Amino acid sequence: MLQDAQTIRHYQKLTDAFVEIWNRGYRFDDMRMYLDGYLAALRHSNAIEPYLIHRLEEEVTRYLYDPSNFETPEPQPEADYY
């Protein structure tokens, strides 16, 4: 579980981006490349501590490979009222 405020913000940005990327028609390989680039930028910029980047990667990867995060909700049929 992430507890650092800045790391949580990065988590939220990544997961929001994943949903947006998924809705645009890209799939897991593309999202994994996006994540790799994002993490590389964090490491290069020293924005957060390396151990926090590692924790962020673990949590975001868990999110990425949970299929329930990318399911499209089925529309509910309307009931006929007489």
C-alpha cells in the first residue's frame, strides 16, 4: 500500500492514463511501454526516492494486470413498465 502523498499522485496519474489509453484502443503491451517510460523519467529526474518508485511499479503493475479495471460495463436493459 502506498502511503507517500507524491507517490499516490503518480499512481493516480498512471492509472487514469491507463484507462484513457485503453479507451483509445491500445492494449497491455502499449500500457506497459508507457509505464516503463514513466518510471524511467521518474528515476532520471529523482522526483521521488528509488524505493518509492519500486513500490509504485509494483502497485501499478498489479493494477495493470487486473482485468476488472478495464472491463466495459454492460448497459442495463430497460424494464418495460405497463
